[in-house]
Amino acid sequence: MRVHPEFSPRQAHTERTPVHVIWMTSGLGCDGDTVAMTAATSPRLEELLRGAVPGMPPLVLYNPLLAHETGEAFVQHWYDAEAGKLDPFMLVLEGSVPNERINGDGHWAGFGVDRATGQPITTCAWIDRLAPRAAAVMAVGTCAAYGGIPAMKNNPTGAMGLRDYLGSNFVSRLGIPIVNLPGCPVQPDNITESLMYLVLQLAGMTPDIDLDDQGRPRWLFERTVHEGCDRAGLAEQGDFAERPGDGQGCLVKIGCRGPVVKCNVPVRGWVGGIGGCPNVGGICMACTSPGFPDKFMPFMEADRLGKLAAHASRFTYGPVIRYFRDRNMRTRYEVEPEWRRPSDQLETGYRGRW
Ligand code: SF4
Ligand code: SF4
């Protein structure tokens, strides 16, 4: 277990050393993950900021979208983190990392202005300055994790995910690999829960975070969309929607990619347990996948194997399963036991003495 030196197991509970979070939204992205995070309910962002989670060190968030401060006063936090005045701090990146080696005469993305030169400070420069000093580093959203939409084929910026930029062997000052939280945007509770986990880990209160080979927290991303989908039972018995809005039926024939995508949204819902793409009639577009979007386009078109599986289920075992389920329900399970009616005799089979 890696504990930040600011915390000893006893201090964590008493002195409440805060953990600072430098949240960069200056990657190539849309700020959608920050917006999504404000809808989290388990835990709420407010609970993390107010230190309301029992035993957890309070979190101090520096996020341009949510901050009251603007301009130089706000950028000062970035300088403070670089100078070691915010310790411990976590670095969070939202948006993908452009390739500034091919920016021509300008720059692709930046944040703040260099006080000496008057030139913009690029996002890449901030990553170079802050990542080696951070106690933990998290890439939030598919853009930051794997490149996402800005990194589509033929894009001019050479955009990439944070792990592509820093190298897959990168570990934080505390030896923690980059934590990837994909999603477009990320499911809100996945963000706050992962933040909470990392803060607790820095304080020595949890085991090291368990990541899979794509850097994702395993407990959030170990199952496919299909495994958690409300419609999986319908797929099994051969009920498929033929067009959007077709009522109850699996959506694989109209382009759902749930069987090959790891995401917990159908299980967790979107806000407060409500929603979750295929549960509420929208196909899974694979937004959490490292291959998104290129490997899943054109959207709304079933892939060949998905269609084949749907045909197999629909015309072979699906109807058989449905027939026997219906029959068993009708004749056996949806019928009350025969002793539950008025009679002069006790017919429950009870043989004891009164
Ligand atoms: S709608 Fe998608 S995720 Fe749900 S059962 Fe069908 S293929 Fe699987
Ligand atoms: S279910 Fe699919 S489209 Fe919806 S959030 Fe998960 S990966 Fe993205």
C-alpha cells in the first residue's frame, strides 16, 4: 500500500490534511466530464469538498469550469502545484493531448500565459511540469484516456490519450499508474467514487487501486454493457427491435455494441440510478472503449457478428426458450398452490397434531 508522507494512519483521522486536485480541462475536449460530475449522487461532489465522507481527508478542487476565481489568480494554483506548495496533489486531465510537435506556427491547446514571454503555456507544458510532481494522475473521459473523438483518423492535431503521451510505464510520485476513467462523458458516480478511492489510498486507508490492462478501475469496468443490460433477457429469447422506438426488444440489430464494450452504466444508471443507454432505448455507441469512435462507425448500423448472433437466437434456440418459459409460467409458476382455497379439509399436507 502506498501512503503519501503527509499522512500517517493516525494523522489521516485527526489532522485532516487536505488533498488538492488540479483538474486541467485544457485538453482537446468539451468539459462534459466536469459537467457530468456535478450530477454525481454516490458520493456527491459536495460531500467530497466538504469532507463529509467519514474518515476521508477533504478534497480541494481547482477546476476552471467550477471555480469562482478567474485569470492570473486562478492560474496561480498551477504555479503553486509546480513549486511544491500544494502537497499532496492529484493531477486530473480532461480532454486529449495534442501533438505540439506538429503545431506549425501556433499551438493546439494551452492554459494561462507565460509571465516572462507573454506566450501561451501549452497543455503539454503543464503536463510535463505537473505530472512528475503529482501523487496520483487520472485521465477523465475517453478523450483523456485514449484520445477519443479529437483523435479520430485524419485529425490534424495528432491528438492522443494521456498514457500515450506520458508512456505506458509512467507512474506517479507515489508509484501509482495513470488511472483511466473512460466515458463520453464519464458516468458521474464513477468520477466521484474514483476520486474518493484515490484520496483514501493516498491517506493509507485503502489498498492500492486495482486497474485492468487499459488502466481502468477493475471494479467499475469488469463487465460488458450486455452483461448488465435490462434487455439481455430479451436477447436470449430472440426478441429484437427492428427500428428505433420499437418498444421492448434487444437493440443489437439497430447497432447496439453492448456485447463487446466494458461499461457499468446499465447497472449504475446515469443520475441517482435512473437511465443507462440501452436500458432506456438508446443503443450503446461504445463511448468507453479504447477503439471509440473509429472502430464502431458508422453508428446505428449493426455489426455483422451481432446481426448473425441475433438471427441465430431468433430462429433457433430463442423461440424454444421463450416457449418453455411461457408454458412453465402459465401452467406452474404463476398458479397459486392448490391448497389455498376454502375447504372442509386441511390440504397443505400438514400431518402434525393440533
Ligand atoms: S440492447 Fe445491447 S446491451 Fe442490451 S441486450 Fe441488446 S445487445 Fe446487449
Ligand atoms: S452504455 Fe455504451 S454508450 Fe452508454 S455510457 Fe456505456 S459505453 Fe457509453
